[in-house]
Amino acid sequence: MKITPEIWNTLTIAIASLRACPDWLRDQANLSWEQVSHLPILDNTGFGQHAIPIVEQKTMTLDYLDFLREQINLNPRGLEWSTILKNRLTKLEPFTGKELIVATFFSKPHSFTLRVCPVTKNVICSE
């Protein structure tokens, strides 16, 4: 999905609503649409440089929620990761069958993912 000015506006509103947010993400959210549209792709950035966010519109499926449950039960990456997955599952379950905007932001070596309701512009979960 290509980032449009409207989607960028939705994402900046979502980022502004976050209580806890990395400084680099707030800095990126303060960029204009024109500036964001000219950011390089992640592979063409160096340490501390912003990259153009990857944005997708996805329907929250039962298959994905089942995958999260399976990963939680397997606990392959330890308790901390399982806790993140449990939190994600809890927040995403009410949106089964609904479209969400999933945006991943980058500033090497960091990344941050938001799941946003395109209708309300509310953040569903962030990590």
C-alpha cells in the first residue's frame, strides 16, 4: 500500500495520541508529507537515519489470531516476547474481520509498529 497524504495524516494523529513513544518516532511524525515521501527505503539508510515507513491495510483474520495463540503456547522467544504477543492478541481480537492500517516506522537500528483503525484513527496497539 502506498502512503498517501491522508494516511500520513492518520498516522501522525495516531502517534500524537501515544503516551509512550520513542523520541525518534515523534521526530519522524513531525515531518511533512513532502519530507516523508522523499525518505529513503530502509536498505538505503545508515545508523540513526529515518526510512520511509512501510504501510499496509490488513484484515484482522482468525488465522493470524490463532498464529499468535500458537506462538504464545510455544513460547519460542521467552517470557518477554510471549507477554508482547498476549498483549497484541488481547487488543486485536475485537477487530476480527475488520480492516486495520499496519505501519512500521524505522530509524536504524530501531523500528516501531502501529496498528490503527482507519475509521476512528485510534491506535489499536503499538510495539
